[in-house]
Amino acid sequence: MFGIYDRSGRLGTGEVLGRLLKTWNQQETNKYCGHCGRHVLALRPATPRLRNLLWTVLTLGAWSVVWLIQSRRRPGWRCAQCGRQVV
């Protein structure tokens, strides 16, 4: 009857939750991949900011050292197409 009520085009609950978790666990941007020769979607793991902020407050700032080390050791951006590191 109406296109908005068509269930075939909708995402299921599991798919929606999966996409939300994926979004929360990684960062996305556009970067140039030398291997692919074009601008592509680049991904990298996200830092758990809320958890780190909570621990920093609870430990009166001592956790900020761990947070800084975690942010420096995080792997760089990777091409979503070929998986190689991009600049």
C-alpha cells in the first residue's frame, strides 16, 4: 500500500545494533590510498573516551597518563578497500 510500511527494505534489530556497535568501535574518514589510487573510506579503532573519562575522574587524574599512552599506541588509518595503511 504505502512504501514506508514495506518491511522488506527495513533493517532488522540485530543489523541495527551491529551497525551501532561498529560505529562506536571505530572512527571513519576519507583519505587518499596510494595503492588504490583514489580517495577511499579510511578506518581506525576508536578510543573508549567515556570509559577513559570516567576512570580519569575516579582516579583524580592519574588515569590520564594511561589514556595518553593508549591514544599514542593506537594504529593508524587503514583503507577500507585494500586494508593498507593510508596517510
